[in-house]
Amino acid sequence: MAFAPLDPILHNQLRLAIMSLLVTVEEGDFNFLLEKTGATRGNVSVQITKLKEAGYITVLKTFKENYPNTVCSITTKGLTAFEVYVKAIKDYLKT
Amino acid sequence: METNLTPEQSLKLIDDMMRQAKRSFHRISFYFLLWGALLIGAMLLEFIMNTMGQPLYGKSWGVIGVIGGIISGVHGARQGKKEGASTTMDRVMMWLWTAFVITLVVTIVGYGVTGGGTPAGSILVLTGLPTFVSGQLMRFKPLIFGGILFWILGMASYFVTPPMITWLYIGAMLFGYVIPGYLLKRQEDGLRTA
């Protein structure tokens, strides 16, 4: 049986963590992702950029109580990619 | 955090993160406790003033509606600033309860304008809707039962005399709002510390 190749964008611990959080919530800000993943500010920022460049998330720069606030939300493309990824790893586990 | 995830690790990570995110749902028990207390207070005030021969003709509901609206608005704005994420469920809840409050205000004003008697029965029946739907969305049985209780006691209040309506109303608010609100608060507190 041939397995579907795993999406390299999602097959990364931090990017997968960010996507899993954004699949559950409608939108999450930078501090929310930072707190929930426990990763460093720089690493989260880099992975957000990669997910954005892949078209998996949208990033909106706003202000919250006079401070810059980055709000992320998952795109339809990102949601589809996430579903395909979950199906692929489930198929791996079935064998 | 780098690659080389096994399928097991991937699934576990997804599950952990989804559980983490679910702990971020907004707390709504505050609103049940607040509105339960305020609406019981309004009814008691109406009842006492009526007994004393100085009826308020539903004015206390209007005043308490404004007070409750302001407190809810301020609390909601503060909570929104604190939370870093909002879910579809949060949005559904917000609009469900906003639509309910608007319908309630229009109904109470309608009763006042037409002199249609006490709005207590209609308030109970209307309140049953968002309470029942919230309970179903959250899969929280005390709110589902609360919603059903509002409908039953609301219906019953159309067939009884005014003093009895007061006690049906207070009972519905207590068992449909305040007690489920308190149980929900306990669950929310537990979820936050888990």
C-alpha cells in the first residue's frame, strides 16, 4: 500500500502545534500561540511567516490596548491541508 | 521544536493543542448569575411595591435591564481584551444572547405600551430559548433542563393568578439561571486549573 506523502509544511512540531490551535479557535493572537505552544517568540514568529507564505493562515496586524497585536486565523487551504495531513498520519498508524 | 515527528507524536501533539485551545473558551457563567440575580430582584421589587399599593407597572425590569446591559457590556469588553483567542462558539453565543436581549426589551416595551399585563410569562418563555440552545451547544445538561423549565413554567404562568406568577418566575430564574450558572462556574474554574 502506498502512503500519501506528509505535507512538509505541517510536518514540523511547532507549525503543527500552531495549526492545531488555530483549527480549534476562530482566531488567535500572537501571545495566545506563544503561551499555548511554550515556544520562543522568535521561533513562533518564523513559523507564522512560513504558514502565511504557504497560504495556510492569514495574519492581521492590529492594536490591542495601544500595543501592536498579531492575530492569526486559518484559511480554507490551511484547513484542507490539515485534514489531509491528519488522514495521512492515521493511515500510517493503521498499518 | 524541529521535525522528525512520528505519526504517534503528531497525533498526540494535535490532541494536546486542541485541548489547550478548548480551555480558552470565554467564561459565560458570570452572565447567568448576574441576570438571574437581577431578574429575581426586579420581580421581587415589583411584587413588594404592588403589595404596598404602589405598583411600578414593570418599570423595575426596564431599570434592571439597563443596569444589567451596562455591567454585561463592560464585563464582556474587559474579558475580550484579556482573551487571546475567540472561537466560533464564542461568536454564536454572543449573537444568540444579543438577539435575545433585543427581543426581550422589545417585548417588555410592547407590554408597557399596550398595557398587556405582566410580561413575566413571556419573559420566561423567551428566556427558555437561548438557555436551551446554549445548553445544547455546550453539552451542559443543567442549562438544557433550565431551558425546558423556563418553557414549562412560562406556559404555566399564563394559567395562574399574579401572586402565583411571581413564585413561578422566581423558581424558574433560580433553577433555570442561577443554579446552572453556579454549576457552570464550577466547571469553568475546573477547566482553567486543569
